[in-house]
Amino acid sequence: MPVVSLRRRLIAGGLALALLVSGCSSTSNDTGAGTGAEGGALVVGVTSDPNTLFPWKATQFQAVNVLQNMYGTLTEFDKDLKVIPGLATEWTPSNDGLTLTLKLRDGVTFADGSAFDSADVKFSLEAIMKEQTGAVARASLASVTKVEAPDATTVVLTLSAPDAALPSNLASVNMAMLSSDDTESELNTTPNGTGPFTFKERKASQSLTLAKNDKYWGEKAKLATVEFRVIPDESSIVSAMQSGNVHLATFDDPVVAKTAETGGVKLAKTPQLSYHVLQLNARKGALTDLNVRLAIQCAIDRQQVLDTAAMGEGEVTGPITSPLFKSDPNARPCAKRDLGKAAEYLQKAGKADGVTIKAIVSQGEYSTSVNEAQNLKSQLAEAKITLNLEVLESGAYVDRWVAADFEAAVALNGGRPDPEGMYGRYFTSKGNLNKVAGYSSPELDKLFAEGRATQDEAKRKEIYAQVSRHLEDNAAWVWLFTSYTYTATTSNVQGFTPMANNSLQFLKTTTVN
């Protein structure tokens, strides 16, 4: 463990929940009441090794799922994606909405034994806000102009405008609270969080093991250890489960998932906020022309992609999957495939003879990616649009994606309960992932600012409906479908609750006999 200073302080408690953001209910059931014996060793099958152990930069699903079990955030989501207290027990906006005062939890320590307090919050939030940090959630703090720590148990955020999405955004592991004594290089070797599990060991490309955090501030985890075992192929994970070598896994391929369901393996099906999309970089090559992007949009039958890649298990989607703000997938140019319109758009672009687009595809992060890409390639070819595919292993794909080193990308992106947290970092001109999005406009900047500043739910719904229409009308990306996560558990596993945001946070309530 890294050596820390002796400056750590004790902190006092706070009061009750002051603000909730509504979420959605998963239709899946948990895996039992968690009544099994404590102290077990759970093995989770995963297809990729985490590409980073630094929470502020984690975008890969496997990395996020590991890190959220080791790190704490100021707010958290419950199983229905409602915002609840985390390291902050209370957050109170001022009457004008221009300050947010947070009260911190008492008796919290980091994995290395040092105390957590307001200095760590101030350090973490200010570091996330700095462009040079490279934090992927920086845009979620766009409204914050000042962070103050008047005492060890209080943090005051000064805002440029009211921010209705801020409590929800603080629940992301990309907003994890870090010790002000730690550095990125140290944490990539030895994570040091406040979560229900601590880092135990890592065998590169083989496994990463967590151990129960006996000093966790909340209800202690029931498992002694959780091992994330890397098995690159989902079918091989199924075999490992059926032989009893793996206890829990999540699948996105319905065919593989159904092969897992035997007398010894249970399967839970959970609709997801995450969305499958063909990202178009409107700042590169032929995609700078709106007519080319609209031609691509009109040439794709989204239902066919869903049927081909995921056996129809899901639904066609528009940009926003947040339940309270869900987009109408028919409110777009060419809601149905229209090759005639695609040809018209190519003609307007001066590309009547066709156009070639290069696209990157991840192999290993999720199972349907290559099938999606191949179907898109086939469909677009019928519209004289050539999609040249570059299939990359998960880590290489993430590196290229974060660097925006692509013309197009076949992607599975995580949705969020609030659309500001979902897209503010992508499609605003100052969003820290705007380079990855490849598109912004003054109109979107204005709409996102209005969405943050508005507390009235009905008004926010209309604002984000306008955001959705603008994204579709400008073919910023081509949104395809949402699908399900299939959580497989062996019969001796109890107490795990799948979530619509794909979180594995309920490993802390899980038991294995």
C-alpha cells in the first residue's frame, strides 16, 4: 500500500436524504434473499481484462464493474436507479439553486486505513474539473465554479446556474472520491477506495481479485473474495459455469445466454439503458457532409440489425434511453429504411457513385459487436456506401475511441438515468468527450444548459425531446437498439440484483455456498 501522511481526520455524520432523482424499475428478479453462508469466494466470468484501474478514466464496461466495487461516490443509485446517499448523507440546494451544500458520512476510511473527509472531496472534484486530468466525467461538473470545504464534514459547491442533474451525475464511478494523498500511477497499481471491497491481487490477462473490506462504512459484504476471471469467449464462460468453475456472469448474446440456462444455472433478463449505435464523426472525411450522414441513416433497417445481432431481443431506440425522457424512435428522418431517400442524399452530397467510410469495431468487450458491424456493412453496401471494418481487441478499441481516432465506430455506450449525464459530455461544444462525439452546435449548447437549469420535470422532458430531435435531424450518430443483459448464476449463488445500468454493485449482497 502507498504510504500516506498522518493528516487524516475524523468526520461527523449528516442528516437524511434531501433530493431524489427518479429512475426506472428493472423487470428482472434478484437471485435470492442472500441467506447463504458468509465468507465464500465468488468467481465472476468476464471476457476482457480491465484496461485501467483509475476510476476517473474508466470507460470500458469490465473496468467500470470492477472499480465500482472498490470506490465510493458522493451519491449512489438504488436498485431502481433512484439517487440515494453515498459518501454524502445529505445535499441541499440554496433557494436560488446556485449553491449545493453536502454533508459527509461519519467514520469512512480508505482501504489503506486513512480517513475520508471534505479535503478529499475538494481534491477529487477539483481534479476531475481540470482538463489536464483527462477525467471522462469532467463535463458533468460544468456548472461547478468553486468547491469549498468549510469544515471536515461539509462541502459547498458554487454553481454558475442551477443543475438538476448534478446529484445523479455524482453517482457515477467516474466521480469516485479519491484520497488527496494518492496519484494516478499509484492507483493503477494499488487501488485505494472506500467501497465494500478492496484490491487483493491481479494476474495480467488472467484475473483480478477483490477482498471484503471489513472497514466499509455500510453493510459489510458477505463474500470473502470476488475473482474476476478472464475467459475471452462467452461460450467458454458458459462451460466454466456448468462445470462449477465460474459462479456468475453477464451475457449480452441471447443465444449464448440460453445455452447457459440449465438445471444448475439460473438466468435473469434485465432491460438495459445502454444503447447500440453507429457513431459517426462529423468532423472527418465524407462524414462532414450532413447529406452523407443522412444517407447512412436512411440506408439502415435498425430492426434488421437487432434481429441479426441479438435475435430480436430488444427494441429499436432513439438517442435517449433514460426512462423519464425516452426518445421516440419514429421521430427521425427515415424512421424506416428508405434506399430511395439514401440515394437522394448521396446525390445532394455529390456522391451519387458511392462513398467509403472506415469503421472501428470492438471484439471482446461485448459479443454482438462483429455481427452488428457485418450487418451494417451489408445493408449500407446496397446504398453504395462501403463500410470498411477494422476489428480491434477491446483495449485497442477503447484507446482509439477515446482519442476519436475513427471515422465511424460500432459501439455499445452506457445510458444513464438523467440525459444530461448521458449526453452533456458528448454533444456540448465544451464537453470533455465532444471530440469522441464528433458533433456539437450552438443550439445543443443552449438546450443542454436549459435542461440543467430547469427543475420542472415536464419542461425538462420537452427540452430533451428537442435535444433528441436535433441529434436525429443532423444524423450526429445512427442509434440502433437497446437490448438486455442476461445474468447467469449457479444454483449456490444468492442475493445478487441485476441493474438496468449494467452495474455489479450488488456483489456486496451476494453469497455463494
